[in-house]
Amino acid sequence: MMNTPDNLNLTDHGTRKPRSGRFRSKATQVVSMRNPCENQNPNNDNIKIGTWNARTMLKAGKLEEVKDQMKKANLNILGICETRWAGNGDFKSDEFRVIHSGGERRGRNGVAVILRGKWKDNVLNTYHLNDRILMIKLEAKPTNIYIIQVYLPTSRSTDEEVDEIYEQIEELLQLTENNSNIFILGDFNASVGAEQSQCSGKFGLGNRNERGTRMLEFCEQHEFIVSNTYFEVPLRRRYTWKAPGDRQRYQIDYILIKRKFKNQIKSCYAYPGYDIDSDHNLLMATCKIKFKRRPNQPKHKKWSLEKLKDKTIAKQFKDELEESHQDTNDWEDIKQNIIKATDKIIGKDKLVARKPWMTQEILNLILERNKLRNKDQEKYKQKKNEITT
């Protein structure tokens, strides 16, 4: 368990056989046979939250790749950096909900949060600040959750640009309640290193730089800790980014949590085995958070406004409106007449399930590509081109 950030020393033991080498006793086996579902039902209070710099989401099929990796990792919530999508959006795809925030033009920056399964229906509010910061509010027990996905400027930017991003994050924090459970995650383009501090553990990676110091100052000011520096794991589970040519490896992606909620984090480290054709690794935290079920919301169909392009239908709609408005000047009556006329002449769109883009053939190609990732770069690129063409 997490005691205090200063003396925390957690080790990732993974799933192994009992240290004694002995198998379970017959009595234990009998109990398992009497309760065959005991080990098959995961604890509903466990939630997996991650962050990943995807480099781009503009490539054909990239969203399907991300969804597939989320399923394999059993991820509930994933923050994405560098979507490069334009504008703000909120849409559903299969069992996923994608909320994103971008700039006026596509091809630069962009952040998103992808929710899977039951969590996609627990969104209370969204805050699309800009193409580097997005916040969503989720209903949970015993207190609501805020997920802030960030993408900070690279080392080529000025200190003033970085300070501006932290100031904007602080503005969002002012919108949260005092007892809120807040996660700030993303690519901070900073290195806190392996040196222990008031807000970071001794299991970071490399040396601390100026941006890392600035990040820790922010954490200390707002009582956050850097969760993925408190777990003793191999170095390959600490780095989150490979420099071009795989010359060096760095830890620049982080998941920050409020100090008072530190005991909810059961593990937090990088997972280099998952692949979406990015030079960043998935960073994932397993947390103990209770889900609060919300009542099912009815699906609202949209009016088939495309039909108004037909001049005949447009004229019928106009005549219907003029006829219904003759008898009243009351706004509520007028509104109801507009709704009735629209339902009568235009009608609603039918809810049709989207045809999945991802086929078994493409999934097989992705698996082959992932196997070649660190073995044969030339064949890796060939497989990557097969997927996207």
C-alpha cells in the first residue's frame, strides 16, 4: 500500500507461482470448485486509466488500432496526445466514446479522452480549453473524477509558453470541487528523473531537467504526486519515449494524482508491449475507484434535414408551417407547431450501426507489424504501409 510519497517503495512482482514452490492445498482446490466463478469476476472497483502520445490520429484505421489495444489492455479510460484533429468533438464508436479538443486546422497538436464500456455514459461535463488541454468530469463514488489530458510544448518552445499552459491548467483546477479526485495525464515533455522529491519517488528515469523542475513546482503547489515514479519496476517499464533512431530512452509522460488520493493507485508504469505505431509507450495506472451507475439515457434521433434539399419537400414544409402559425402568437405553441410540422414532413433519421472498419485481415497485419517492431525495421515499414493503403 502507499504510505507517504517520501518513503514509498513499491515493487512490481507481477503474477508468479507461490514463493514456497508448493501448489495450493486440496482444501483450497475444493473451495475453488465450490465457487467456480470466484476468480473469474474481476473487482468492479478497479479501473485502468492510461495516457498515450499517438503521434497522429489522422492515418486511416488509427482509431480502430487504438480501440483494439484498449481492449487488449482492458483499459477503461485513455488520454491521447497529438490527435492532430481539428476542432472539438464528442462521438461514439462501438463501445467507445471519443471526446477531443483541437485547433482550427488539422495536423497540429490535439488531445482526446477515450472512454470504454460503462464509463462512457458517466460523463457529467466536458471542458474543451484548446488543442493542448481537455478536461472531462465523470460521476463516481465517493466523489466525482476529473480527467485532465494535457500535451505540453516540446523543448524547442520558450519557458513563457510552458508557463502559459500551467496557468491554463490552474484555471481548470479552480472549476473543480475541493474533494474532487483529479487526474492530470499526458506528455509533459519534461524529465523529473530518479531523484526523490516531495512529489516524486525514486523510481523515475534519468536526470531531472528544467522542465521537470517546473512540473514538480506545479505539483507541490497544488498537492499532486507523480504516480509512475513510485513503483519499482524494470527500466523498460519506466521509459515512455524513444528518441529518433532509438538512441536514448526517456520518461516524459506522467500521471499526476492528488496526494490525498494516493492510496487508490495500485500500480502505474509503462507498457512497451502495446503498439499503435508510435515512438511513445502506453502509460497505465490501475486504480481502486467505485463506479456509480447512472440511469440509462434515451437515444435521441435527429431530423433528416437533408430532405430539405428537395424543393418539393421544402415547399411542403413551408406550407405546413405557415398554416400552423395562423392561429397563435404564443411562443410555446409556435415551437410545438414547428416540431409537429418537422416530424410530419421531414421525419427522423434511422439509427444505423456503423460498419466496422477493422477486419480480421487488417488485425492479422497489425499483429505481424508489431512482431517486427524491434526486429526488422524495413519489414516493419512494409507492413505498416500495407495497413494504411
